[in-house]
Amino acid sequence: MSSDKFLDNKSLKKLDRELESIISRIGIDRKTQDEVFDKSTLNTFEKLISDRVIDILDFPISTGKEGNVFRAVTPEKKLVAIKVYRVTTLTFKHISSYIIGDPRFKSLSKNRRDIIYTWTKKEYKNLQRANEIKINVPKPIKTINNVLVMEYLGSANMAAPLMKDVKLKDPKKIFNIIIESISKMYKKADLVHGDISAYNVLMHKNKPYIIDFGQGVLTEHPNSKEFLRRDIHNIVSYFKKLNIIADENKIFQKITNM
Ligand SMILES: Nc1ncnc2c1ncn2[C@@H]1O[C@H](COP(=O)(O)OP(=O)(O)O)[C@@H](O)[C@H]1O
Ligand SMILES: [Mg+2]
């Protein structure tokens, strides 16, 4: 037996002990650990703790196809949100179609882990760009490997709800803010989100916050116009059900003609 393939009992036990000790320090349960945390993700959490970015994981806010979002507490007792992309079961086709064609990620290795790390960094950078032009998005705080730390949206009791689950008091106003955000992103940050829908907008302090920027692309991406059209379409159709009538072609023209 070659030792790099098959760990002997002794080193296996040592690894197990190491894992247990990291897990108990971080404070997550076994099920979550099995689903989300491979050894390297646990090491990344260790680094976040030793760098004093976070102190402890609070609880999971969301368990998605591609990853999990947790609430965490900083050493200063502030709340943050932590998105962890799952390295083991990430749907892959989806991701590569967005990264291929983005000049910022030309030298992308074929390695799966690298792609996921790059994807996470992409979400971080897209959040930075969106944040710089002052649209409502969670402020990015830190990214390491497949883990992204950002501003937590919500109250002490609960995370901000998805727009699809909220009865909007002033739908026209919310619609206008979202369209204005899409327009500003395009014109001022050369950015297209690519997956805007009522599932990726959180209602926080009566304002819409756009989240989930991993698939966002620059306007020079060959498919950026198609993604922009789809974002506008999703929002226009959603608000149509709330009696807000708008012409998606006109909106598209107005945004792209600058
Ligand atoms: N900054 C945040 N603050 C509070 N909740 C968040 C934050 N970011 C994400 N969430 C919650 O986590 C869920 C998943 O996040 P999202 O970025 O949309 O990932 P995905 O859709 O890929 O699973 C969201 O629907 C939302 O409920
Ligand atoms: Mg989402």
C-alpha cells in the first residue's frame, strides 16, 4: 500500500482529532460539517478566526445548491454573513459559462478547486465594484479560498427576507430602485449581474439589496447584453404581477445606448 493513498490508523486518528478540535472551536454541528466542510474549508475558517475576521459561526441562514450562507459574529460582536461555496458538489457547467470569456480570469486553471476559488473571488470583486458606485449590496469584507465574508443584512433576530417573500409597500419605488441599480452597474461599473430575480434581492430597511454576484460579468463579456436583457426581463415580469407596467425593450435601449 502506498502511504499517500491509504492513511494508516494512527495518522487517521490524528487527523480526526484535529478535525474535532477545529470543529468544536468553530462551533458547527456534525451534519453541516459533513455537508459543507472539507478539511481545507475548515482550515480557511481557522484562518478567519486567527485573523480576527470572525469569532464564531452563529447559525446557517441558507443552504443552497452551490453553498451555504451563515451568520457569524466578529470579535467586536458585529454580525457578518459568510458564504461558503461547496467544493465537493458544486454544479459546474453553470459556473464555467460565466467565467469563460471574462478577461479578469484568463489564466484559469482547469482544476476544480481553483475554479471555485476563482468564482468566490469573482463574487467578492463584483460586490466591490457594485459597492463603489453606491448601489445597495452587502459590503464585501474578506475572501479566502471558497469563503466570502460580507456585511450581514437583517436584524438581530432574523436575516433580511427575499423580495419574493415580502409584500411590498411601495412596489413602484422598489422597481425604480432596482432598475436604477441595474443601469448604474452597467454604465458606471461596466457590470452585469446576470441572475437578478426576486430570489436574489433582499428587503433590508425597506430597500432592495441585490445579492449573489458570483455570475456577474463585465460589459465586455460576449454574453453581457443577453444577461442584461434577462435581468431586466425578470424584474419587469415580477413587477407586472404587482401592476407596475414597464417596457423592457425601452429599458434595455435606455441602459445600453448610454
Ligand atoms: N449578506 C447577507 N445577509 C443576510 N442574508 C444573506 C446574505 N447573503 C445571502 N443571504 C441569504 O443566503 C441566501 C443564499 O445566498 P445567495 O448569495 O443568493 O446564494 P445562492 O443563491 O447561490 O445559494 C440568500 O437567499 C439569503 O437568504
Ligand atoms: Mg441566490
